[in-house]
Amino acid sequence: MTRGVPHYQTRFVGRRAEAERLVASLRPGFVTVVGTGGVGKTRLVADTLRTRGREALFVDLTTARDLDGMHLALLRDLGAGPGRPGETLAGRSAAELRAAGPEVAVLDNLEHLPADSAEVLAAWQHAAPTTAFVCTSRVAPPFGETLALHPFPVDDDATEAVQLFLRALPLLGTVPVDPDRDRHRIRAVVRRLEGLPLAIELAAARTAVLPLDEIERRLAAPLALLRDVARAEDRTSTLVRSVAWSWETLPTGAATALAQASVFATPFDWDAARAVLSVEGELADHLQILVARHLVRTQEGRFVPYEAVRAYAAEHLVEPGPVHDRHAAWVNGVARRYRRGELGWDALLALAPEVDRVIDRAVADDATSVRRRAGRLVEMNAHAFFLSRWNVEAHLDLTRKLTEPVEGEDADEITFLPTWNSRSERALSLRHLDEAEAGFERVLALSRVHQNRRGVAMALNQLASVACLRGDHTTSAGLASEALGVAREAGDPALSVELMCGVGTFHALYEGRFDEVEASLAPALELARTVGPEAVETVLRRRHGLECHRGRWDEATRWLGELTALYAEMPGVAAFRTYEVQFHAVLSRLCTEGAPAAPSARAWAKAQWADDRNGEPFLVDAWAATLSGDADADEAVAALRARTSRVTDARQATLVDAVAGAASAWRGRCRPRSGPPATDGAAAAVVRVSLLFDELARGDLTAAEALRRAEAEGPVSLWAFALRRGLVDRAAAEAHEASTWHVASDGAWFRDPAGDTHGLGGRPTLARLAVALAADRGRGLVVDEMFAAGWPGERATPAARSNRVRVAVTTLRRLGLAPLQWERGRGWYLDAPVRLASSDPVDAG
């Protein structure tokens, strides 16, 4: 007897292990297949029974809401006739079931039935003691055996999920799907759908009218996309109906918790739940219900709502404002823990989607709401800037959006000043000096209106920075002095200390006026000791940096010792800040001493890898390996790339590419003398360091000196500037020190820096190429130019020209012209200092 078991048009995919376990459980009694809505519980049972040839009675309990409904559903699916007068529904169902005696009875959808339904099930088992009852439910019942069914795995190749998508494709579609060509897009889709079979089938059905890239884009709102209009009344025809089926059966407290949990963008732990969710009753009980009903799964100690469930719950969030505020406060709290050194970089990186969600809500709010929250959001914005992979442009755009709603209004609320200040700081960092100046002028004016002298002092100090970057050092010094005077008049010693270590000190350090910096820091330290440890730390860090910049390492170590002792008295910051100062010291020493400092720098970097926060140890290792000419420099750069791949945007990619470019340009091409910084200042500064390496390696001191002078027009990275100055000065002093090659004017020979002479007599083609390369050193010759120089007047196909040039270049290198670099974008060129010498006969050796 087989009654009512569903038929499916598509072929069953995967689930072999689950099907085998189900068959092994088919014995008298109960076994329940448990899983979230849309995971394929009914499909697994139906296909397993059909393929195994097992007779079964299928009872659909979807419409049953009470005990009588259960009896009526069983009688309906048994095809029972009218009962005898006076016979109860319970009696009739037991009698009909006993008479039918099915081998297997499938009871589909138990989850919504009342608790006392267990009594009915026990009565049915008593009436049919040899029947195997197979149930499907989103909640595990308190009886019988349980078989959990999970979505398809989407790690690696997501084989089963992709196979289901392909099997569910419609016969006709506007944009045909090619299994090989589109496999990567299909994988992306099934991963977004978390391997949920119903969602995968509905997405595949949409290919009848939508291309894959459009489907992937629309999955940002999955409930609207994933519906089967041909089966609009079927409860599984859309994810909305499937999720709503579960939602309607939830207790009030659990439903409220699920709706509030929709504010999270990522999996959340118990601490986050306690901070954000506010429900009546015990929160742990509500979360347990959600997990038990397979609406939320647990993964590595975190709660993970299915995306379709989260989207549905978000639509049912009542009074979202307080929940959003608690979520924003929690995100800020986590960010503060990182700043205190209590959390590592990975934890902060994982927070980035939460920051984005908070900011998206703030930007979408009305102007009044933005103004009201602006002060608090400034801290959030700063972390968003940090978390968004140092994308300053994106952060400036964000602060512009936060200020746009009040453009043109009299935005004189003191709480709004930090947002204007944040916007101006980002503009300043991008050298948008006009916008930065206008913003700080506005902050200055509003601060004066509200008699906020701290705001006045800070705005003056920032305007001093703008003037400094414009090269107007007189104005800069005057504004910095005025700012310090306002801070002193306000009786704000903490701010006074900060300003004493600010723009003026930085500029003096940048210009190498070290005694002036020391004279400024001495009274600052004395004043700071009357303020507190935070102010003392500011001065000690500046003093440590001064000694590092001077290259007085014994003094730098002494100040580092004072900093370490200070941090020991500042709970929560010791480990992180000590590490931070050590990193700056290591990088400074690497800049000052170059290759001699590389071994100790690499040792420090490798020791820090186990407790890495920002990836700086990988950066130090890559620079140190490059400068020392280590054979594994490429490996160190590769490790840096791997470390930063998770947080790379255009700017970060530029920085890493600059490190790689410097490694390529520097290693083996000129003797390492000192090394570039990589984290202090803009990525553009690092790119210029890489270019400087290139110019120096090719002996172009004029171009290198021009680069240095260009940087001298305004403060950038202190390390970068000191490095350029050191590299250029040393290179100039050693201008043509034993690194010069000599090529005979007729190409008959060339002499290497060691004095060995290599003859090219009898090889006129190679001689002509050597002369051409020496004459055009630094510019580079492309294939056609090389061919014209080596084989004047001859004609050949492009492929033949390229092949002949390549063979000639290889021969020259084999004969000893090792510095010849080829296929570097501009063509072939000699990248060491080269002179054309007299063609007088010499001993060619």
C-alpha cells in the first residue's frame, strides 16, 4: 500500500549517507527526520522509500492544528469512509490504522502540533505495533530516534549543491546556463543560499527569465527573488511561506529574540546576544528554542541564523530604534577593547560588516537623527575607516554623507562638531587642503560661538597642519603657537601637552632640528607628569621616536624601558602598546642601518607572528629580507601578500605591490644600504620609495635627487623622508664606486666592475646590441629598436624579430653581462651605471 507519497519532477541529488541511515532506522516505532524549513526532509523520506521499494502511507499534517485535526488528517489519507454513529475520531483513526497495517507510515510536519499530540501518536503505535512511523519536523520530538538533516555543504567545490542547481534548471530559459562556463557563478549562488535545497531549486527556476549575475545580485533580498509563481499556493513554493510556517509557531519571546537578532550582519556569540537582545524571560531559553527549531544554527560557539530566516525576521522587528542603538553601542564597545589591546586584529576585522551595517543605517536616517547621533558616530566612523582597509576615500565619502543633510542649515549644535572635524581630518589626509581648511574653519567658528576653547585650540592646530602641508611654515608656526596659548589659557594641561608634541615638533623633527625637538619635549614631559599616565605616554613616545630617528639606539632603548614600565601601570594596554612601540623601533632601526639591522629585524618579526595584530611583522620581514638581499625575499613578500589578502583594497594593494616592486628593483641590483618604511604615511610614499630604488639601481642620481626635493616640499612620512635623504646622499658620495660597467664604443668588449674584460670580437650583432644598450641606458629598448640595432636593414616577421632578440639577450647574459634586465615593461636596458669607453684595443681576456 502506497498512498499519498509525493512525486518530484527533478532527480534526487546526494543524501546517500542520510538515506542509508533512514533505511536502517525503518523498524517498528518512531524515527524523526529533523531540519530547518526547505532543507528537504520530506523529499529525503519520499525518495528513499520509493527507491527502496517500501510501501508507505503518507499523512500530511500541515493543516492539523489540534488533536482532532490529526485524526481527520489520518482518516483522509487512509481514504476511510464515514464512521459508525457514536464512534469517536480517536477510535475511528485507531481502527482504520489497525486494519490498514501499513509497513511504513510517514507523518509529515509534526512541529506545529500541541504537546499532548504525543498521546495520539502513542495510540497509533499501539494500534499498529508492526508499523515504522517516519516523521518529519523542524523540532526534535521527545520520543523515538532522531535523524538530523543539514543543508548541503558549500565549502570547497560545493559539489552536491551545484549538482542540485543544475538538475533543477528549467527546460527553457532566456539565458542558457553552461555547466562548465558558469560553474564559478553557480558556486557563488549556492554559497549565498547556504546550501539550502529549496532555495537552490527556486533560484535555478529563476534562470528561466534572469541571467546568473542578476540572480546573484538580487540575492541581497532573497525572499523577493526565491518564489515559484507556478505553485503560488504551495507552502514550499516560496521561502517566505516556508519561513512564515516556522515563525507562526514560535513563542513570543523566541520570535522577539529572532527579530532583534536580525540586526547582526555576522554570526554572534553569547556576549553579543546579551548586549543587543532585550526580551522578556530568560534569553538563553529563547535562543535554545531557536536552535532546537533549526531557525538558528550554532557554529564554533556562535549563533548563525539562516539568511532567509534573518531577512524574514528583520521585516517583523518592532520598534527597531532601541535595538539599533544597542547594536551600535556593542560595536563601539568591541572596537574599544581592540584599542585597549584586549582583542587581536582578526577579531576587529571580523567586526567590519557590523560597522558597515551601523553606518548604513545612520546614513539612511533623516537629518535630525543623523545630527542627534553624529557625536557618537564619529568614533564609529574612525573605526570604519580603520576596518575598511585604510580606505581614506571611502571614509571621507561617509563623513560627507553624514554632513550633507545639514548643509546650508545653521548646524551650530556642539554635538555635531566631531563629525565636521572627522570629515576635515580625512580630507587633510588625502591632501584635499581646500576642503580640509574650510572644514576646520567651520569647526573653529562653531567652537568660538559655544566658547569651547578646547575645540578652538584643536581647530587652530589642524589649520597649522594645513599651512604646513602648503609649505607656509611661518603661518603654520603662528597657528600652532596660538593653539598652545589657547590651551594654556583654558587651563587644560592635557591638551597643552598634546599640542607641545604636535605640528611644530613634528616639523622640526622632519627638518632634522633634533636639539629643538628635545628642548620642546623636556618641559612637555614635566607638565605631563602633573596630568597623568596618558599625557606622559604621549611625550615618551615622541622622545622614543626622536632617538630612533637620530639613530641613538641606547637612548631609544632607555625611553622604551620607561614606556614599558608606564604601560605596566595602565591596565589593558600593556601588551598591545609595548608591541606597537617595539614595532616602530624595529622599523626605524631598519631605516637607519639598512642591511646590518635586517637579521635582528627579521628575528623580531618572526617572533611576533604568533601574536600578530595588524600584519606589521610580515611587513618588517619583507623589507628586511629585501634590503639584506636574502634569497627568500620573494617568499617573504608572498607571505605579506597572503597576510593582507583578506584586507586588501586598492590602497593596500598598492602598498603591497610597492614592497614587491622594491624587492624586485633593489635585490641584487645595488648594494643595500637602508630600507623603506611601510606603515607610517600614505601608500603613495612607499610607491615613491620603490621608484627611488629603481632610479638609484640604474644610477640615475639626478632623478633620485628630484624625488627627494619633491618630498621636501611638505611633511610626509618621517621615515620615508629620512630614507630618501640617506639613500640619495650615500649613493651620490659613492657615485661610480666599483659598480660601473664599461662598454667599448664599437662594442668590441665590455668590462665588469671587478675589472674583468669580456671580448665580443667576431660577434658584430652582439657588439651592436651592447653599444645600443649602453647608449640608451635607463630608457629601455623595445623589440623593434633592438632588432634595428642588431640587424640593421634586415626584415623579419614580428615573431622572428622577437625570437632573434631573445636569443641575443640570452647570449649576452651568458657571456657575463649579468645586469642586463629584460622584459621589464619598457623593454631591455642596462640597469647599472654604464660608460661608453674608448675603442682602443685592450686585452680582452
